[in-house]
Amino acid sequence: MTKLLIGLLGIFLSVLCWVPVPAHAASSAAIRAFDDVAIASKNFVGKNLQQAEFSDAKLSGADFSGADLRGVVFNGAVLSEANFNGVNMTDGLAYVSDFTKADFTNAILNGALLLKSTFRGATVTGADFSDAVLDKIQVVALCKSASGVNPVTGVATRESLGCAA
């Protein structure tokens, strides 16, 4: 009798292991995408844009000052002369994006991946680039004008970019 009960318990446990369990994943609806657009309103002041995606967006002169851009994605975006004053762009991604003459005064870009993007003439006074990844040519150019200390993190801009003394 004991052997029968153990055998039945073994069969029950085997069947239980084969029961499919539902998978849980993050909804893509939680990510706001702004693709291939020339957005009419370029006023994003103080907005929560965490993990928003801007692909091929034309945002020259846009104002993102004070916005929460943690985890944001700019892919092929045109952001020349945009205002990023005081933003938090920690862990953001910018790939093949144009930040020519953009203002990053007091911005936090910790851990951001900023590859194949242009920062020609950008203002980075007080910006914190700690652990950010930029193309070497962009770092060299930014170091020519980098100055100040980020008021939130207390990190010097030149130090965060790894500029030579």
C-alpha cells in the first residue's frame, strides 16, 4: 500500500511539473515612443519622460530643462540647440544623435551611452558624465570647454569626463 501511495505521489508531482506557468513581462505600452516625428510642441520642461523613446525625431531647439530622462532613448534624433539644463539622463541612450550647441548645464548623465553622437559646441558646465560612454573624439572636444561642478552630485565635469589635468 505504501509503495502504491509513493508511486501515485510521484506521478502527481511529475504531472504538476508539466503544467504551464504564465509568463509575466513588462508591457511595451509603458514605454512612450516618439518615432519619425517633428513634434509640434517642443516643450518638455519638468516632464517625466523615463524610458521614453525618440527615434528619428526632429527636436531642434526643444526644451527638456528639469525633465526626468532616466533611461530615455534618442536614436538618430536631431536635438541641436536643445535645452537639457538640469535634466537627469542617468542610464540614457543616445545613438547617432545630434546635440550640436545643446545646453547640458548641471545635467546628470551617469552611466549614459552616448555613442556615435555629436556634441559640437555643446555647453556642459556643471554636467556629470560619471560612467557615461562617449566616443573619444567627443570627450576630447567637450574637455576643451568643460568646467564646473554638478550641484546635485558634487562631481566636477572635467573629472567625470576623464579630462587631462
